[in-house]
Amino acid sequence: RLDRPVPAREIGLNSPWDLVVVGDTIYLAMAGHHQIWAYDIVKKEIAPYAGSGRENIRDGPLPFSNFAQPSGLARHGRFVLVADSEVSSIRAIDLEDEKVRTIVGRGLFDFGDRDGAPETVRLQHPLDVAAGAEALYVADTYNNKIKAIAYGSMETRTLFGDGSPGTLHEPGGLAVAGSTLYIADMYRGIIEHRLS
């Protein structure tokens, strides 16, 4: 485990799945270490940023939090959003108070396909998250669906997909551009979905 930043060219990475840029920092979803790492673009140094390295779900201050194969990242205001796949959760890292909290999801073996209020929602192995103007969008990969989590109420609903591989087949990546959601559907190609 790294106790301090090191020159980025002097260390190997362990299954980096995604990244997001915030100012002079690139945050990496380091799935193999069950952590979020930070790369300082100016200093060219890298170090763990959030997560103890223990595979689990735990909120709280950055070094004491737990992730489980974080796979997708997005930025929304002061937050870095994390699709934490092995715990079927969406997490948020507050860059100002340096704490992690869970938006939806409960644990390693607590998954399913359920919409509704945050405490009742179940996802199954989400691989990406994207921030839109009115909601967070989740690639609910093993449920073959795209879910939307409304800002404010944080209610989750199915936006696209009926659960069968005929509509979506393990969507793995998301991007929002204007009023269009782009979906990288692993087995069917890129799909566009109008948000308004």
C-alpha cells in the first residue's frame, strides 16, 4: 500500500477501469485494488485517494471507506460518482469534505432489480454512471437496463431496457451530450436514447 504519492511512471496499475478529470487531478477507478486513485497532472505523481483496499461497502472518511471493484466514474459538481460494481452500488465521493457515501446499494451479496426509494433500490453489477441535467444515469449491466436516479428525491426508475438481451445486452458505458444519452452496449453496439 502506498503511504505517499510516487512518480506515476514508477508504479504499475491494477485494473484501472475508468477515469475522470477534475482540475489538475485525474481520478482513476482502480478496480483491482478496490480503490479510487488520484494522479496529479502537474506533479506527475499518483497515490490512492479513497478506499482502504478492503473489498466491501463502507462510507465515511476517504482512507476508511471501502469499495468493491469500482468500475465507472463521473463528475457532478463537487462529487465524483462511482459505479461500484461488486457491491451493486452507486457511491459518491465529496471532494470538499473528503467523505464517501452510498447513493443506492447495500453489499456484496445484496443485488437484484428493484426501482424506487434509495433504501429499496437494487442493481446488479453496474459498470458505469453518468451525470445529466436532471438525473444520474446508471448502466445496470447484469439487469440489461439503464436506470435514472432523480436529483433531489434520489428515486430510481428504469429508463431504458426491459431486462431481456433483445433490448440491451450488458450495457457497460454511458455518456451524456445535450439531451442524448449514449450507451455502449457490450453485445449490441452503441445506442442513442433521447432524454427529452
